[in-house]
Amino acid sequence: MLALLFAGEAYGQGVFPPPPTGTLPDGATYLIEVPPNWNGTLFLYSHGYVVPGAPNLAFDAGDPVTQGILLSRGFALAGSSYAHPGWAIQEALLDQIAVLDIFKSSVGEPKLTIAWGHSLGGIITAGLVQQNPGVFDAALPMCGVLSGGVATWNTALDSAFAFNTLVAGNGLQIVHITDPVGNLTFAEGALAAAQTTPQGRARLALVSAMGDGPGWFDPTAPEPAEDDFASQEANQFLWAKFVDFGFAFALRAELEFRAQGNPSSNEGVDYRKQLARSIDREEVKALYKEAGLDLDADLDTLNDAVRVSADPQALKYLEQNIIFNGQIHIPVLTLHTKGDGLVVVQNESAYKNVVEEAGNAEFLRRTFVHRAGHCEFSPAETISAVETLLNRLKTGKWSGLKAEDLNEGAAALGPANIIFVTTPEGSVIAVPAAPAFFDFKPSKYLRPFDALAREKESREQ
């Protein structure tokens, strides 16, 4: 089973009915809402990944509570569906600007235009800012794929490669996937079988470590203790079962169709070094010891296995859709949960690194929420971040970024301190959630790939 909905994307994925929309020439729908007391500021929202076959709708906010608060305060909202579902960055970067143009011609020129979005919408938000200098005044990428497309899918390949080599007996298509449903079914069977033995669980922990998978899954449960390796692995298993395997072994096919080939590579990767850098290394060592397995032997097996090369034209497509060059010259505030197993929190490190290398650190600030889940922010936490970004625009200085300040702002919103949780049955329920901003510094991204590194590589060749 592939979990399709996450709080923060619940509205943006069709759980709640959207208002009426219009249609762009490429078939994408769009939504524009302007309150009677419009204050001149527009928030352009980019929604998350839509699984092919699911309704592809336009949304202008991640949830109806956040939407209602912003409209009541006089902010205009807009957003598009993008022309197609899937890894729709190519369409989104055009469709979102088309919606902005329609807003300007039908409503008027905004005094301020702020890009924001969740998940895939986070990478789209950052892409809009990068590709359209001078158009936006600020940006709020939330739970964003900010390592960029190439790094994200390379990291997914590392975990898939380890799983296929050590657990699935090389019976999977990890690239050039021609049978997504059958491939995922086989992977899920191997995953379930591995989870039943100590040896299998140790190897699944190693698979998770290749992507810095968090050992925390349930947003309503506390984070497992630092040395509770059994619970951490059990949570990583849930991420694989309900979320990550669907992307790695099925939805990669949609990307490969777009890119006309495989854009990912693990040539030259030393998996021993990758484990040494992973946040999960102590867990892996402990579970291997408990299972009586030779970790060095498995790492040798990975390092000796035949590698995967990227198809050049497919890699070029994914670089265009999109990697980052650090060129931001407006305030950008990011928001991420610690226990995100789909878009790991280390994405924030990758983005921070390229922005700093480009000399633009003054424009970027990051905020973190101590909670499990992908995009599991309460509307109150989102609005608290929005207020901080608006204050930066008003004063020209960053302030109020301490966890206690952000939590105070969220707490003041009372009933908006809820998260939307998807039940095992597939329904979405609202659960009370105290503000959970905390001071945090994520580790480095394991497989970075940005425009500056790409330029350096090209010069050296």
C-alpha cells in the first residue's frame, strides 16, 4: 500500500473540496481567491506530488484552516493543478507563472508576491524563485525536496540498490522499470519477509541508512529513544512499506517516462563511507551485531556489485527539473519536520550549502518542527512561519526565529493547533498538536548534487 496523503497536503490532494477553478491553455486548472479586504499581498501556492491516476486538482493552500486564516486576514491566494500529475516540475514552473499572469491581468498587480508550497511544491517554490528573479518578494518552501531532483533520485537509487542486492536477491528493476505494479509487489513481498527475521531487519536498517531514513513514523507518538534501535527499525519499515517503496519501485517509472531514460547513477559511491556518514550508523551496527551478521561483508557486497549509470539525456532532463544554484536574493524561510521519511530533513542542509556557496546566506533561514511525518505541520505552525517571513519583509531584518518565539506565535492561534493524520483506513482526522518548533541542525545530505558542483565537475573534465 502506498500512502498518498500527508497532513499539510491533505487539502492539496483532494481530501477537502476545493472552490471553483479556471483552466489554462495546457489543460491545467487554476484557482484564485481574493478576499473583499485584500491587503495587496498574494500567496502563490504549489501543491505536492500527485500520484498518476489520482484527481489532479488546483489548490491555493495546503489545508483549509490555513487557507481560511490567510483569507480572513486579507491575503489573496492562487495556485494551479499543473498540467499533469507525477514529477510535474517542468509543467509547474510554467503553469504557476501563468496563474500569476492571470492574477495580474484580472485582479491587479500585487504589492507583494510570496511563493510557498509543500513537498514537491517546495522544490517548485524554490525553482520559481531561482528561475524568475525579480518576480517574487519572498518564499516559504515547506517539507521541500530542496536537495534538487538529481540528488533526490540518486539517494532513492542507493536505498533501492542496497535492498535489491542484500534483500531481494537482485530480482527487482531498480531503474528502467517496465512493470511498476509487479515490481512494487515483488519489493513489498521481500520487505515483509525480511522484517520477520533479525537478519532481515538488520539489512533493512542498512537500506534505510543509505537515505538517512528517520526511525520515527507516527506524528502522534513520541520519538523513540536514541538507543531504541528496535523501535527505530520498526518505524523505518513502516516508511518503506507505506511510502518510500512506492516511489522507489513504481513511481520512478513515471519519472523515467518523462526523462526518456534513467537519470540516476551510483557510480563511484562507497557505501562503507555512506554508512559512516549516516545518522543511522549506530542502529545498523547494533542490529547487525544482534543478528550475528557480518556488516563488513555486506558492505563489501554492495561495493563490489555492478553499478548503475545514468542515461545522459535523462540526467540532463532532471537537472533542468530541477537542481539549485543558490541564487536567491529575496527572503526564503524553510520549514521541515525532523521525522520526515519521504523528504528527509537533510534536504535542508543541501539547500543551505549551495546558498552559502553562492554567497547568499543572508537571505535564507530555516525552521524545524519536532514531529514525525511528511509535511505534518499544524496550521498554527504554518501561520507562525508566515508571520515571521512577513515581518522580515516589513522590517528588512530576520527576527522571531527562536523556537520559543515561533511556538508562542503558534500557541496564540488556539484551535489551529491541529494536524491532519491519515488513518490506516485512509480517512483523514484532525488531531490536537501542541506547537513543536525546536532548535535543530540536520546532518549533511548524503548524496548532494547541485549546479555549483556540476559546474565544477564540468570544468575538471
